[in-house]
Amino acid sequence: MKNPGRTILPRLTMLAALATSGPAAAEILVRNQAEYFEAAKRARPGDTIVLANGVWNDFEIVLDAKGTAERPITLTAQEKGGVIVTGRSNLRLAGKHLVVRGLVFRHGSSPTREVIAFRRQKDNLAHHSRVTEVVIDRFNHPKRYETDFWVVMYGKHNRFDHNHLEGKTNAGVTLAVRLNSKSSTENHHRIDHNYFGPRPILGSNGGETLRIGTSRYSLEDSNTLVENNYFDRCNGELEIISNKSGGNVFRGNVFFESRGTLTLRHGDGNRVEKNVFWGNGADHTGGIRVINRRQTVRDNYLSRLTGHRFGAALVVMNGVPNSPLNRYQRVEDSLIENNTVIDGHRIELAAGSDEERTAVPRATKFRNNLIVNSAERDSIAVHDDIDGIAFESNLLDGVSTAPAETGFRSASIELERAENGLLYPRDRSLDGVGVSRNFPVLDREQTGVSWYPKAGRGSELDRRKTRVVQPGDHSLAATVERSDPGDVLWLEPGEHRVSTIVEIDRPITIAGRPNASKPRILFERGTLFELAAGGQLKLVGIEILGGEAPDASGNAVIRASGSSVSGNYRLIVNDVSVANLDTNHSFDFFRASPGTFAERVEIAGSEFRNITGHVLALDRETEDLGRYNGESIAISDSSFRDIAKTIASIYRGGTDESTFGPRFSFRRSKVSRVGLGRRNESEASIRIWGVQKAEIHANEFADSRPIRVVHTAGEPRTVLGDNLFVNTPEPTIVERAAASNGRPQAVRP
Ligand code: CA
């Protein structure tokens, strides 16, 4: 539709004349939102609208215009990286032949469900349009479980390339392709050369980095090409990529230390080829999960992936007979060939077999795959009848049991690293097995943009300068407030009194001096430290006493607050003495609020006594939606005496199978008179509900309540060994995971 205002503006009439007669196109520099919207309204094919360098706050950008293939309409930044879009902002594109380039979205969130949408509204989509060299960095809704999407592609023939997306912490897919109308199916989008930077663990379904389609439209073809993208520690959930449509190609992508798998969840006729998965032994790293018909998984390289079950290196699922769209179609007419799996913890065949998932794979070929373990291991698991998989010419080394009598040969294979960085058999007569030679491996620097730094490595604790804190009334709180991320605060011996709640929203270490007496912290509010998003708190060699806390129930030394924004935090407690948390009842050492998430909580070499609440309470996600408060909780070499409630109370309810945690370990610790308080409803010294993996080893319990474990969804495992229970009942483990139809019913405590 023509813009009715256009013809009455002389300047534009002139421009229009120029546009038809020659290449002259306008480059319009705009300095504020009013100027932008005016320019966007008048935009003609070939025009470039340039946002002036600076911060653009609360800017809901709409570019609704029609360029041509030769003369697109471009929106760009005065300098790449010079335009920062912040606050409540987003971008909507509609029309055709549009290009957006070089913007940075940071320090804000979208007021709508999308940050970048290839549509203006439901019926006004973008086609033949491109978003390139755009950065979205931690542009998160503050509420963790409020769902939004960073990029949603609608329409047809759109391209999303060379963008940098990093640090999504609230629920919702990072990049989604929608097929929800005729004008968005068979869309032939291209998604290439993007840098998908670290996405932290969400602790719930809805943490996918890329999703194409939804179960409802999964019988439609999308024909999207996903090529040469770098997935760097994309750890949101079980599915790094959730493919839910047909006809897509995933080629040449690199998955670096990313938890989860590329999952062919719904839709037929997809191809996965020449992708490289570097697990490097990181937890829960996986490869490719196959479901549905006519899937091709070819020439993929999978190295040192530790995942198992649905998160393994290669997974061929069982289906559901006459499956509804949102469950599992049978694997059929599919091909898995010439893949190399090196030191993969698991390959799972007929995975998920249970009373509901009984449709075994059919008419599927598994051939010319190379599977090598450096130490002999039983790495191929068979969960049901696999007669429907034809095995042929697969080569094994270090695999103790082949899954079938024919189609596998075992040999001792010497590997050498080729120029592309991948391992191949030295014996060239084996070239037809495993991935092809001259296989191009994408480099991280070929993706995203060169002018915005990619994510670094390692912990940010203990990295910066040290600050000395003298004993006294206010110096600790004041020093934390002016600290930089990574600083170490050395507390001199003596009494440190804190009269405010100290917020920890960055990595901070608070430590006593080695070989000196432990500094003592006393605090006067109901909370000493409050952890916020991005906070990492490490306490080393100090003493914390609760005697000056208010005479009120429900105090906590450390709290992860529900009012903080959506990011994850860490807590590390080492060689710390905690006592006299008993000014009133239910005084916890650590308490997590709903909507907060600990990536790790670690206690080592510490001592806890006289506490009327819990030591660690991570049990407030009680809606049974598969959410939980912490991924990895580890306690070792510590002692616990006279604790009225539990040492750890961890809860994850519901039947969802999208996550890996929580994990819990408890080792080499001494427990005495724990759990006996009359307000301890769990009647346990340690209570873990819905934990996926628990190890409780080499501890001594005396005069305490028992350990109580409830297994719910997934394949939970609890390993108990070398524990001594004196005047303490044996642990109880209740199984709720294997209920009827594979749909266990979790029961609220
Ligand atoms: Ca999912």
C-alpha cells in the first residue's frame, strides 16, 4: 500500500524521480526517535537510515517499508557498535527487502514478547529481509519465568547472519522460526555465521537456543538452512536446538561445550551434516537426538560428549503408536551414516522405551560410523528391539559390546589429528568410515561480529585487586559496595559488625587472612548477604555468628532474593564457622526464593552449629512445573551439630524432562542431632525431592533424622555408600519416577 503522505512532500517527489532515473539514494542521519520515524515513513528503495551514535533509550523501532532486491532499504548505525539500544526497546520489521545492520541491544528488555520480530503485527510480515551484525547482550526480562524471545523469524526468504546473541537468562527461545500461517511455511530462511554465546542453565523447559516450528505446525516444511553458526556453551536446557518442522538443513555448525543436543523433535525430512560437537568432557554435553521420519544424520563429528539418556552423543528414540503431534513419532526411513564418535559417554538406541513409547525404530540405516573410546567401555546402550535398524560397516574400537551381531567390526584403530583439527584413522584404507576428509571446521572468529568481544573463560572470582577491611562497625558493608567485580576483601582478625543488608550482584570474595585467627562477622538485620543476578559470593576462613540478628522468625544469613533480576548466581563457602543462628525459630544459613537459580552452591571444610532452620534451603519452586532453585549443590568435609531443620532441602516437582539437574553430593561429613526440630516438616536431616543425581558418601550420622529421597521424573540416581548411621534411621528412597505410561505423577510433600 502506498503511503498517502508521500506525494505531497516535494523533497520525496524529487527523491522518487531520482530513484527511477539513477542510483542516487538518500542516506539520512537521524538523531532522535521523531526523526527516525519520519525518515522510516518516507523511506524509498535504496535509502539508508543511519542512527546517530549514542544511547537510544525506550525505542520501539518499526521499519515497515518496501525496498527492492537491487535497492533494499537499510537501517544501520553511524558506526557499528556505536548505537546502543537500551531500556524498554525492540525492533519490528515488515514489508520486503529490508536490511538492519550494526545495532547493539543491551541494558534493557523488550516490552513485548520479542526483541526482534520479522513482522509488525499478525498479518504484516517481513519477506526477503536481513538482520546482520546485530548484538543482543543480556537483554533480559527481569522475571526469570516471564517468557520472551530474542528473535522471531516470520515470513519467507529472510536471513539472520553474523549476529552476536549472548546471555539470555529468562525463559523463552533465543531465536525462533515460526510457521504459524501459510505465509510463513516453506520459508527458506537462512540462519548463518551467528555467534550464539553462553546461555546459562535455565532450570526449566523453555531454554532452547534455536527452535524451528512448533508441534502444532510440525507437519509443515520450513526449509530453513542453519549453517556455520557457533554455539558456545549454550546450556539453557536439554535441547540446544529444537527442530519442530520439516525440510531443514543443519550444516557446518560448531557446538562448543554446550549442554544438551540438536534435537529433531518434530517434523520429517531434515538433514544434519558436517557439524562438530566439542564436549571436552563438560557435564551433560550431547550430540544429536533423532525422532520422526526421513531424517539424515551424516558426516558429523562428536568428541568427548558426556551426556547420557536423551542428552547422549547419538540418540535414536522410540516413538508413541499413533502419537499425537506433541508426543513422539516413530523413527522411520532414516539414515545415520559416516559419523565419528570419539570418547562419547553414550549412544542410546530405542531410547525412552517405556509403557507409552513402544514404537521401535523402523526401516532405518546405521552405517559407516566410526566409534572409538580411548579406554574400553560399554558405550552403546540398547533399550528395546532394534531389528528395525539395519547396521552395516560400522567400525568400533574400545566398545565392549556391539549392539547387533552383524554390521559392526572391532579393530584397534590408530588416530591422527588432521589439519582441520579432527581425528582420523591413520590407516587410509578406512577412509570410507567416519567423517569425510577435508571436512571444513568453522572457527569461532568467523561468526558474529569482529567489533564486539566474545565470551571469555573461567571463573570471575579472585581475579582483581585485594582490599583490606579493618574490624569495626561499617567497614565491611562499605567496602563491598565500592568493590569491583572479582575483588578479594581480606578481613583482619577481630569483630566486623554489619548493620545493613549487603547486596552481592558481582563476583566478590570475602576472606580471612591465612594463618591468622578467623575474623568474626556479626549482623543486625534479618539477612547478612543478599545474592542478586550475576552475584558470586565466596566466603573463606571466616566466622559468622547470628547472636545480634533480630528476634524474629525466618532470618537467613544469605538469601537469594526473588526481587533480583533473572540471572544465575554462585555461592562458595570454604573453611567457615557458622553458629548461633537461634535468636528465633527457622533461622536458615541460606535460603533461595522462588524465581532464583544457583548454578552452584558449594560448602567445604566448614562447621555449622546451633541453627534453628536449614543450612541450605532450595525448595521454593513448588508449582511442579519442573523448575528448581539450584543446579549443583555439593557439601564435603564439614560438620553439622544441633540443626533443627535440614542440612539441605532441595525440591524439584513435576514430570518435565527438559533439564539435567538438580545434582547433589554430600561427602566425608559429620552430622549430629540434625533434623529434630518440631517445625521440621520433612522429618529429615537431608531431604532431596526430584534430584537427578545424588551421591552421599563416607559420612557419619548420629542421633539424627534420616536422609529422605524421592525420585520423580527422568532417570534419577541416588548413590549411597560408606555412611555410618548411629541412632539414626537408614535413608529412605521413594520411587515415583516409573509410574504408568511414563507420565509419573509427582505428589506434593
Ligand atoms: Ca525444550
